[in-house]
Amino acid sequence: MKIGIIGAGNIGGNLARRLTALGHEVSIANSRGPQTLSALAEETGATAVNASEAARGARIVVVTVPLKAVPDLPTGLIDGAADGAAVIDTGNYYPQQRDGRIAEIEDGKPESRWTEEQIGHPVIKAFNGTYAQDILSNGLPKGSPGRQALPVAGDDAAAKQVVRDLIDELGFDTVDAGGLDESWRQQPGTPVYGHQGDVEAVRKALAEASPERTAEWRA
Ligand SMILES: NC(=O)c1ccc[n+]([C@@H]2O[C@H](COP(=O)([O-])OP(=O)(O)OC[C@H]3O[C@@H](n4cnc5c(N)ncnc54)[C@H](OP(=O)(O)O)[C@@H]3O)[C@@H](O)[C@H]2O)c1
């Protein structure tokens, strides 16, 4: 499958490693240009491209840049993607350490709702609470006892299923965490954030989440 990854850091790099190993055709971009991604391209077989080209023809696009960089992404970022493409947002709002204050999120807008408005395309929230290293090292075959589960939230049922199937291929179970309006349940500071449990544990953690953003996660 053609997959475009925008962001080549901890998460984007490790997704490129695993997805190319699974035989997917991956294009990957960062902010500094494809010439700075030659080592990753050589290691993985992914094609390094400009951010404006990463989505071209892709069935799945992954947006995995710091939240504060989302407004800087090229206009029409997803325009060249395949019809009905699923766009994964891995982002988290880190106001104190990285992103500064984003008023709408402070006022209660779910982080991924803000991101989809910025990029002008619906998103599926996934991987945001998953350690980058887990993507490389924790995948297990379907049916393995204790297989790690990832929450997946989004409004487009078909796109969500495509993303859940891809995560299964990567070696993880998934839990349907509802629509994007419910995606605060998996944001930083919630019980499921950084969780490495199985389906049952992730369901429980999602149910125990509170919509109140704690002081640590406010500007
Ligand atoms: N690290 C984790 O374990 C983890 C886990 C779950 C979720 N997340 C979330 O996932 C997102 C990415 O995290 P990360 O740790 O992978 O970040 P990271 O290691 O800092 O990498 C960020 C990547 O985004 C690229 N980028 C920045 N601005 C860009 C732009 N305008 N256009 C294109 N590319 C741009 C950077 O390119 P340059 O280097 O060229 O600037 C870099 O390749 C964040 O929201 C983070 O909170 C991280």
C-alpha cells in the first residue's frame, strides 16, 4: 500500500522502518527537505520527498510533526492522496515543553480536531500515546496473550477501519475510542496515555479518563 509520512522523527522514522519491512511503499518528508533524509531512505527503502509531495497517491497519510508545526505544513497537504485516504494524526499538545499556548485547545477543543481544521482534512487519532520505541519492538502476532492495544478515534468509520487494519499488521490490537469529539480520552495526562496494556486494560483506561485538562498539560 502507498503510505505517506509527514514528519521523520521518532514516530515517523520508526513507522517508516516497520512499514517498509512489511512491504509498503512509503514516502517520507521532514521540514528540511529530502536531501536530509538520505540515511533513513537508504536504511529503509522509503522515498524521501518534500512535504507537499508526501501524500501523493497515498491510501494512508501519517501526520507526525510537533503540534506547533502543524500550521506551517503546506496548504493542500492531502490534496494528491488517493480518494478516501485515511489521515492519521499522532500529535500531542505539549504547551509547556514545546508547543506554547494554543487558545482553542486550552478552551477544550480536542487536539486532533484542531489539527484536522488546520490541515483541512478529517483525521484519525492513533499512536499519540504510544512510545516510538514500542512501534519497533512491541509488535506481536494477532492472538498473542497480552498483545498491546492502541486506542483509535475518528469520525470516518471506513478510514478508521483502514487504520485499525494497518495497526494490526504492525503487531498491535486496537480499541475503537469513538469519534474525534471523544478523543480527549487519549490525550496527554489521561490513564491510557503511554499505556502498554491489552484491549481490556485500554478499554478500562479510556473509560476512566476525565475531560479536565490537568495543570501539567495546560499553558
Ligand atoms: N516521540 C514519541 O514517542 C511520541 C509518541 C507518541 C506521539 N508523539 C507525537 O507525535 C508527534 C511527532 O513526535 P516525534 O517525537 O516523532 O517528533 P520529532 O522526533 O521531534 O520529529 C518531528 C518531525 O517533524 C518534522 N517537521 C517539523 N515541522 C515540519 C514541517 N513544517 N513540515 C514537515 N515536517 C516537519 C521534523 O523535521 P525536521 O527535523 O526537518 O525539522 C521531524 O522530522 C508529536 O506531536 C508528538 O507529541 C510522539
